[in-house]
Amino acid sequence: MLRQPLLMLARSSQVKDLVTRMPVSSGLVARYVPGERTSDAVEATRDLVVDGRLATLDFLGEDTLDESRAEATVDAYLELLDALSREGLARSAEVSVKLSAIGQALPEIGPKLSLENARRICGAARNVGTTVTLDMEDHTTTDETLATLRELRKDFPETGAVLQAYLHRTEEDCRALAYEGSRVRLCKGAYSEPDTVAFQDRHEVDRAYVRCLKVLMAGHGYPMVATHDPRMIRIAGAFATRFDRAPGTYEYQMLFGIRTDEQKRLAGSGERMRVYVPYGQEWYGYLMRRLAERPSNLTFFMRSLLSQK
Ligand code: FDA
């Protein structure tokens, strides 16, 4: 019930100004975001690697309408990739990129600019021995993002895609992307979407997730099972057995700070387990989407806000 209003607030600049006065170290933010600096992201990666987990790092930011900000985001990724390489962590950590953070939404030049920027990040990632995955944002960007993915994959076939099971179109997109070498992260979907394009009922979304997962696990690509849902994780395991997939031909993914014990359990049982680590100052939209998934965090959130001076 609270999901839609919270997702609307995720795009309100007034609430954003109020909320972002909270320090990143305050309880709730720190649960989901390890810090604001490159060194925080590297530190978090090192902690994951110690117990056999992998990372995908997201320099936070989205919906940029400013070319210099898009450029600064590219620079942040280049700095991060360099730091990971220097620390010997580049093979255990890839990066996740939102095209809207690197210019996709800029009028007229957006698609071309974000493609060029993504190419630079993909080139730097390849140079240090790792990969890039393009995050998926709201449904108005899906076609454009998949078009950019197709272009990028001509030079960087290792580039990963994200598909959101809540969209009606996604089962078809899974079929189109289940080819050899194609890395596809399947998530349920985190944005507020109309019923013309997306399932609204939680059970319907779960059923769609299972249908999509089946297509990906039965296919020839590399599925990345991004969910914290115990049922979906069990079903992914059953599909792996049914379609004769050895560990290492697919992976599980979860968000930093969510179901950490389960992350460790999966990694300890020999599965590939990758954790999505967001870092940076622009944590507002990300935090609001996490709150929308877990409204029970709301009381804690309100208390953190009210305790600000
Ligand atoms: P569901 O929401 O049903 O949660 C299952 C269980 O997980 C809950 O019962 C609870 O135990 C736990 N849980 C879930 N969310 C929690 C939270 N915020 N706090 C505490 N516990 C929580 N979305 C998108 O639209 N585009 C994208 O590019 C990505 N990328 C992405 C990468 C990775 C690695 C992950 C794991 C997820 C994404 N997402 C995403 C987010 C995704 O779409 C979805 O919103 C969340 O993963 C929550 O859905 P679950 O599948 O976990 O199920």
C-alpha cells in the first residue's frame, strides 16, 4: 500500500533535500550504502571477497540532465576500476551502470552521449579484466537501454543486461536475450509502473519471475538471479538441476545489506554469489526504492529524520 507513494517521493526534489541532510553514516542509510567514497566501495568489496562473495559496484546517481555531471560519473567509474585493479580486486568485482546517470535523459544528444560514455566505462572495465552490467530503470527507458546494449555488445559482448519480471514484455525479452555468452540479470523490478505495462499484484510478479527464470535457465546465456526471495532462490536451484547447469554457469545476486547470512550460505555452498554495492552521495532514490520494498523500515527512517538537528 505504501509502495506507490514512496516511489513517487523517490522523485521529489523537496523531500530529497530534506532527507539527504541525513549523514550517510546514519543507521538506515548505512544499512544499504557502505559509504560515499571510492575507498568505501573498495573496502566493502574486500570484505565480500574474504568470504567468497563477488561484487558489482554502482556509483549512485540517476536522471542526470547535466552533461558535466554525466562526465563526472564516468570519471568516478574510471577511478573505481583503477582502484580495484590496483588492489587486486578487479576480477572479483564488476560495475553496474545506470544509463540515466551518464546522460541518457539529456534532450536530443542523450542516447548517443550515454552510449559513448558507456563505451568508455566498458573499455576501462575490459582493460582491468572485468565487465559492466547496464541497470534497468523505468519502463520509458527499456527500449532505449536495450538498443544501447545491442550497440555495446558489438564491441563488448560481455556487457550484462537487466530485465524486470514485473513488465509484461519481459518474458519475450528473456527469449531474445537467452543466447550464448549473454549475461542477463533477472530482478522483479523496483519502479512505480502503470498496469498497462506491468503486473501490480505481488503473486503475479512472482509467477512472471518464475516464467522468465525458466526461459533464462533453459537457454544458452548466463543468468544472474537477482532476488532475496527464498522461494525464487529455491526455484532457481531446481531449474539449475533440471537444465543441467553446473555452478558457475549462472549466479545469484543480492543487494548490499540484505539477507547477508543467505549470501554467505550460498557462497559457502559453492554457488557464485554477487553483491550489488551502491556508493556515492546520490543515495536518495536508491534508499527510497529500498524503503518501498520494506515499508517496515519506515518507522526507523522517520526516527532518523526527526533526530536530525
Ligand atoms: P521481494 O521484494 O519479494 O523480497 C523478498 C524478501 O527479501 C523480503 O521478504 C525480505 O526478506 C527481503 N527484502 C527485499 N527487499 C528488502 C529491503 N529493501 N530491505 C530488507 N529486506 C528486503 N530493480 C530494477 O528495477 N532495476 C535494476 O537494475 C535492479 N538491479 C538489481 C540488482 C540486484 C543485484 C538486485 C538483488 C536487485 C535489483 N533490483 C533492480 C531490485 C529488484 O527489482 C527488487 O526491487 C528487489 O530485489 C526486491 O525484490 P526481491 O526479488 O528481493 O523480492
